[in-house]
Amino acid sequence: MKTSNIALAVCLLFKAPQALPTDKLDSRANSPSWAGSNNYFLIGLSESQQNAWIDAMSSYGAKAVRLWVNGQTAGSCQKGSTTEDNIPPLESSIGKYDDTVLDAIDNVLVKLAAKGIKAIISPHDAANQLKEGTGDPYQDRYGSGYFYEQQDALDDYDARLSHVLNYRGKFSGQVWKGWSDAIMAFDLQNEPMSTKTSECTGTAGANWVCGRAQHMRSVLGANNPIKISSGGIGGDISKGCTFMPAAVNCGQLDIIAIHRYAGNLVDNPNEWSNSAAGYVEQANGKLVYVEEWGVRQYQGAADATVEYPAQGNDMNKAGLPWLYWQVVPAASCSYDPKQDQDDSFSIFVDSNVDIGGAMTGAASTTGLQDWSGILY
């Protein structure tokens, strides 16, 4: 059964205020900008590995870290880190929840919060799970199309979202939906519709985006400072889904998250700073940040010692917040990002890349938008 147009209509009724013209953006009294990193496997690392990585991020001036509700396999080598804990997925079958993964995230949240770093949490990973052979229960039941179209799928996923938001921490004792000191935002999903981007141009995809945001806001509460972020709709911005009308016109969706792997700054000077004000305009007044970007190092495509600070500082120049994909712990197993054809972006904390300079620089720059009450 296809979803109706009702959800889309409701989204359009609650349009966000219009963005300021680009010539007015610099005149606003905004909070500082901010930066941080993604780490999809942090929850599976040993306590000592977690502590060392979080200490490093704190020393760099990171304000936010993005985490995933995803399983981990003990003994696997993830971007140079050997995972210690075997963590089953939240759902091996739909509606049957194993909170081991939420417990693991909660343990990390306690550590991050102690350092003044907030988390962005992706409650499901479309890009890597809505694919054949992954064993994901949503993929097995609905596939990457019907997941965004059928009412049963929407109901099942809403139940998962409710479970995550209402979870009470094993280590923190906090109900996540009330823990704004530790949690900045929840994504709708990691890269919704990225495995079938045609969904973002149709009614079903539009209904899914605003319908999930509405559901999450109903669980969080209207005045809750925890935000709802888009999660990088469609994946990379080049797919044309990031600023889809149903997202930018949905009153319950607070943040547009950009995923952009932009190439080398030397080939396109000021590519971030020249784009930043346009991103805010396209977002129709919503907050905007770059949730994923990275320096492609495969077979020497780029030098991270040059490109990382150059691109980070180009975003800082515009006051555009960002999370790198990914700053990773010092290697404990054999891995070289220069030989990783699919994901060659990792930068080790003990590398000769000046990781902290750009992160600290972000927090020293006036933001393009105001993040007061969210991170400041």
C-alpha cells in the first residue's frame, strides 16, 4: 500500500521562515561555528581506545561527534582499529530490540559529555544496510524502495525511532530524548534514499522525510532543544536530494545535513566558502552543516596534510560547521587509506596532519548561522 499525500501536505503547511539574503548573513550576531568528526565504529572499541580517541578530539577542540546505531563484530579491523566488542544490531528481526548497541552508545555518550562534546546519532544506516545481502531486517522485508513507500514500513521504522528516543541509558541513567546536554541531534537516518535516489523526487519519498520528522518531534516534544537532522538525504550532494522541497519545507525538520566529497581545493579554490551562503538559502531558513566530507587519498589522489587544513579552513572562513569523515584512532591493525578504493578518507590521530588547527579554528570563527542553545 502506498502512502497518501496527507503527510506531504502537512509538511508544506509548516514552512520554515525564509533565509536571509546572502548580503545579510555576515551581519547577524551569531554563535561561533564548530567542527568534529564521524566515527561509525567507536562504540565497538576497547575502553582505552575510546578514551584515547575522545581525549584527542577534545584536545582538537571538537564540539560534536556523530555515532551510529549499528552492530559491531569483535576482532574486525575497522580503518586500522581492532574492535573489541561483539555488538548485535538493534533489530535482527523487526520489532524485537536488543539494546546492547544502545548501551554501548550510552557508554560513549557519558565520555563525550564529560569533555563537553555533543553527539549526533544516526538511528539506522540506509547507505550500508538497505542493500541485498546485508541481513538488515528492513531490507529483507521491504527492500530499498518499499521501505520508503509502504505504510507498514513507516510504522515499523517509527517504532524503532520511538524505541531509540525513549531509551534510558544503562550507564547514564538518562532517557535520551531528555538528555540535551549530551545529544545535539538525531538524524532521520544515515543517507536516506541513497540506495534508490529516485525516491527523493517522488511523493512517497517526500512523505517519508517529513512524516519521520513529525513522528520524531512528537516523541521528543515541541520545545525539546534536541534537533532533528536530515542525515544527508540521497547521499552525496551531487545526487540532487539534499535540499529536496519536502525537507526544506518541513516545519519539524530542524537541520539540513550536507554530505559532500568535493575533490581537491587546489583544483577549485574557495569551493566551500563560495557555496556556504547558497546552502543556507536553499535550506529555507533551516540550520545547515556539513555532516560528511573527506580528503580522498586513494593512490595519492590528494595529500591530507595539505587538503584537510585547506578545506577545513575554507569552511571556517564562511562560518560553515563541519564533521570530518573520519578522524580515526592510532592504528592497531593493518590499514592504509591510500589503498582503500571505496573509503580512502581516514586520517589517523597520530598522523602528521594538523587535525586540531582547523577544528579549533571553527570554534574561533563566527558562525554563518546561530547555534546558541544547541552547541553553545
